[in-house]
Amino acid sequence: MTGNQKPLYLKHEEPLDVRVEDLLGRMTLEEKILQMMHDAEAIERLGVPAYNWWNECLHGTARAGVATVFPQAIGLAATWNEVLIKKVASAIGDECRAKHHAALRLGKRAQYFGLTFWSPNINIFRDPRWGRGHETYGEDPYLTGIIGTAFVRGLQGNHPGYLKVAACAKHYAVHSGPEPERHDFNAEVSLQDLWETYLPAFEALVRRGRVEAIMGAYNRVNGEVCCGSPTLLGKILRGKWKFKGHVVSDCGAIGDFHLRHRVTASDEESAALAVRNGCDLNCGCTYSSLKNAVEKGLISEKEIDVSVRRLLRTRFRLGMFDPENKVPYTRIPESVVNCRRHQKLALAAARESIVLLKNEGQILPLRKDLSSIFVTGPSAMNQEVMLGNYNGFSGKMTTIFEGVLSKVSPGTQVRYTPGCGYRNGPFNMEKVRAMSDQADVIIAAMGLSPRLEGEEGTAESEAGGDRISIGLPEIQEEYLRYLHETGKPVVLVLLNGSALSVNWAHEHLPAILTAWYPGEAGGSAVADVLFGDYNPGGRLPVTFYRSADDIPPFRDYAMKGRTYRYLEKEPLYPFGFGLSYAKFTYRNLSLSKNRISPGESLKVSVEVENAGKMAGDEVVQIYIGYPEMPFPTPLLSLKSFRRIHLLPGEKKAVAFRLTGKEHSVVNETGKRVASPGVYTISVGGSQPDRRSRALGASPVLTGTFSIT
């Protein structure tokens, strides 16, 4: 820059588009290309600082030291509480901003200190064998869209001109394993499944959440590479949904075009294909070949400008070219990072995420003045399992053992041994027997860990990040049976990121709960539930199957036979299921109309009462079942929900408005339709199925309405 005249792009009072065009017009082709790689170099002559686009905040600011660690994403989904999720995401966004500016004051512009966050992961958790499922919000597209939208809104803030941080919905699209094959796999999917299951959450985050970025997946979909797909990126994302933000590739995905998918022959061809179809930012280095691609006539500078324009727009919206006193989020203090308020929020989220699966004989809650308690299992005093993956670190971690210690009477004896490892480590039978004999109750903390399920290359799993079996690892099952043989009551606390077929435990143990990977306050939250200081109200965001034999082959992306919407076999624990220490009753189900036209809204209301002796949360759920149609439909679909709190004896009227879209389905051509016929509507604390009733879930009321 020369002279005293401030360039137009540095004038914060000018319109955004004018500023972007001014800066773009001053850049050379080489400089533009540098801005299209995740580790963007500085353009010193224009005052454009270096910037690393890669940051993570799946359930807290990740990989950059201290941060509040909230429950893993699957646990956040189990809260079924979009208001809470927005608060959690807002807190995360505050910490992200504070850490960014603290790093700048130290002269750091390194990876994991930027303002563009590659979260949330909204892929549909279609199969429990997928190792990365715990990063998602579960198996249902509606629930995923609601939770994901709340997360994005909390992260990005509500300022009309500036983003607090930029969120990114990933991995677009039809992406959920197998992990070892993700770089060359072709997911074949029907138009019906594409639009009914795999795309709705992405559409929700684009249209309602106004998410700033989309990350393309590694795989192909119906033959097209996701990060260069004219269908996904062009026709759908930019065309049908009118997405205005930027698209980033998953890391190394552009190189996979020619190295693994074999759809191109060189770096230049791969880079040109991706940019031409709308992938603006390369996590990797393949876009360094774009200058050669221009010289070879594979792509034009004008096409490159389209992507650079989008990327600059995001940086301007984050306030990177404006004085700090003009950007409201620069004033968030460093003291907000893992502050007391956020610690309390992490505890609240962990409590709300816990799902009580069984409580035979009302063994829970436990008395705090028991004489002796034996706490055991590989997860009982393990901080790593509390963290999940894509995590930060907190100095306020509590394990299950520590949580139990904090609750009991000073006169209570609490003993501990891990007993066994996650997959190996034979247990000392004599030692365990001695501890068991003296105990009034055994608390067994078992399940999975991020070492057993996770991303390709990061998890020490059976199948490159994925699982083969969906049961408890053999050594844990053996140990659990031995604990049961002692004759002492065993309370099983599962820490897991995905469904577990704990069939034997369900048949033989009096109490089971799942706490997922619950974050820094997980031990305290579990203890609050075990000893009755908090009444569990979480609900399953995934189906717990009885066996992997009950679902189709992992590589099959057809939805038939998968998830509660298409499952014909009886599960162990259904999607939406969860118990409470309270008892909730439903009455007076009312529909605004018994007959509606296609596209017409419907108001549904019901009265819920806490007929128990303890205050608690109930998750009121609405499902729709469909009439016979000339094409396959889901067996039923979640259409709305609300988590409410009721005191003993308190009643509350709950009303929902279902739009025309909520009672439509997608036909075989991919078109959403509302066919004439009689529809079933069910309202209650669970699915309207026999299994939920047998497990003791809250009752469900059912009615019908017709579309004419």
C-alpha cells in the first residue's frame, strides 16, 4: 500500500461486497491461490495477514490447551434440548474468540487459534459400527437438524454484521464409514434416501442456521467425488438451497481425486475440478497447482475469483480487516476460558445427557450413607474416556470414582480397582472378590473409549476406527458376569460413543445408565444421578440394537432395515427411550383439525403431569406414522419434541405446530409429497412401540388425522 489514502477494503463503514471486490481486484493470481489453501500465507504489500483456517470445536475449543470440555456431540444430542445446546455453543464461541485474540497478542497465527471452526459433524449415524458416530447428533435427520442448527446459531452469534466465529457443517454428504475406505469409497444411495435421510440436516443448517461453511466429504456419492460434485455442490447447495458461504475440502480430499478415486489424472485436473464445482478452500496443498491449471486451460482466473471472493467475505465477516473497537466480539475477555459459569454449564449438559436405561426395583437412587461401595471397571478412574475426541483440556476434570467419593458420607468406605482393561488385562479374582464381599453395591464403569472407536488413523480399533462387534468387549463382559456372581447388586455405568448390545447386562443387572463421553464434569454428573441429586431425563439419539446381525451390511447405504425409522426387528433400547425417577402421565391429546390439505399446518397439544414424588425433566416427543403409499416410507418419524421440567404434582400444557413439511415424505424420485390418507400421530415420552412400553417408558397417546 502506498500513500496516505486508506484503501476501500479497509474502510469498515463501506458495504461488505464493495470491500471484498476492492481487495480481490488488487490481488495477483498467485496471491489469490495462496488464500485458497488452509494455511494461507500473508500478502504483506496489501496488509493481509497469514491465516490458518483449520480449527475445531466439536464440544469445546479443541487442540489448543485449556478449554471447557462439554459432553461429546452424541451426549449433547441425548439432552434433546436445543435451548441448552445453543447456550453451550455460545459459551464455546466465547472461548474460541478469547483464545484467538490472546494468541494474536502473543504473535501467534498458528493452527487451532483461528476463527473458522470445522464443527459440527451432522452426518447421520446410520450404523453403530461407524467409529466416528460419537461426533454426530445421532441417527435421526430431524433431531440432528434441530440440535445442529442450535449449535451453529450459538457459535456464530447474532450480530447483524459480524460473526463471533464461523461454523462449518461436515461432512457433506452421505458419509458414515467404513473409515479405512473413506478415501476411495463410493456411497451408492437412492434419491429417496438421499433426500429423506442424508440431506435434511444439511439443508436445515444452511437455510435455518445460516452456517458459514460446509466441508465436503472424502468419498464419492453415486460416482461423483463429494468435494467436486456438480450435483451436491452446484445443483443442491448453491442452486436449490442458495448457500452463500464457503466450501472447504476434508483434509487431503482433493488429492484423493486422482490418487484414490481415479476420476482425474493429475494435481492440476483435481484442483480445477474441485474449484470449478464450488470447493473454495483446500485443506491440503493440491491447490498450489492451480496456476499450472490456468496455464493449461483447465480453469480460468475468473473461476478462481469466485472462490477467493467467498473466502474473503468470511474473513471480513469475522472482522479481520477492521479495528478491534469496531468488532464487538474482540472484547470477550481471556477470563471467560473455562470460567466458573462455563464449568456449571458443562455440568448441566452432562447431567441432561445421561440416559437411564434400566432401574429394576428402584435400586437407584442410592443412599449416600451406605456402609461400603465398590467402584470398578476400566472407565471408573479414566480421564481420557471423559474427553471423547476433538477435545480441549480442563483442569477441572472429575472421573466416576471421584464423583462417587464426593457424594457419600464420610463414614462410607469406597474401594476401587479397574478390574480389567478395555480389551485385555485379566482381572485378579481374589482381589475383586475381597472388595465385592465388603460392598453394599458395586458401581461398574465400563464400555468403550475413543481408543476403541474413532477416526481412521486415530483409534486403536478392530477395523481402522470402526467396530466389528457392537457388544461390550469380551474381557469386560466376562468381568461383569463375575461381578454379578458375587451376589451383590451391580449398577452398570456405560461410557460410550455409540450403541452397545448389552443384552446379558439388561437381563441380569438391576440398573444401567449411559453417560456417553461426558466431558469435564462427567464424574460429578454421573454421581448426581446415582445418588439422586439429579433426576435423569436424557433420551437415546440412537437405537441400541440387540446384535449387528439385526442390521444390513455396513457398506450398504440403503436405509432399509436401519435406524428406528426403518427397523423391523425389536431393538434392545429404542431411539428416544429413557427412564426417570419421576412418573409422567399424559392426557387430553388434541389436534386442531382432523382433516387437512397437503401443505397445511396442524396444531397438536397435550397435557403432561408429574405424578411422581421427585421433580424431573420429561422429553415430549411427536411421531408420525404414514398410510399405505405406492412407494416405501419410514415406519414412523420424529417430527417435534420439547424438554420440559415439572415439579411433583405439576401439570403443563404443551403445544406444537407441525408445518406441512412435517407430515410429508420423499418419494422414489426424491420429491417431497403429502399423499392423501390417514396419518397416525403419537405424543408421549418415547416412541409409540411395544418395546418402549415394556421397558417402562412414559405413556404415549395416539390420534389420527387425514390429508385430503
